[in-house]
Amino acid sequence: MVTFDETKRQANIAKHGIDLAALPGFFDGDLLTREDAREAYGELRFQSIGWHAGEMLFVVWTPGDDEWPHIISARKAEKHEREAWARFCK
């Protein structure tokens, strides 16, 4: 299970064609994860690269109030992100 903001879900579908509601299985696979410290977000954020439904995705998320990840955004992984996953997760 995952959580997400419905407005961000709709925006992510429009921008990237990926439905955040379809991603619970993403967190079951091998992930390359790092903390997202690019800005002071006011919350702990992570960036994860991994496979879902035959595509490699780049997912930004934060630990939710419960035990489930709260997804902020998701998109197809770029070439350098796919290469990083291959180096560390194969």
C-alpha cells in the first residue's frame, strides 16, 4: 500500500503518464534509494529507482505517517538513472 495526494496524482498522470495509485508493488523490488537533500523540504524525502510493470521508474517519496510510503511523484527513469541502478542492483 502507498499513500499520495490526489491533486499530485492527477498532475503526475497528466505530466508523466504514471498513476501513483498503481505503484504499491514498486517498493517490493530491488531499489536504488538515496535521500533527496537538494532543498530544505521540511520533511525527509527519498529518491528511488526501480522496476515496475516492465518499466524502470524514478520515484520521489517520503515516509508516511503510518508504515507506508507517501509518493510525491514518479516518472520513467532517465538513462543515467537506469545505468546507476544497473551498477548497484544487479
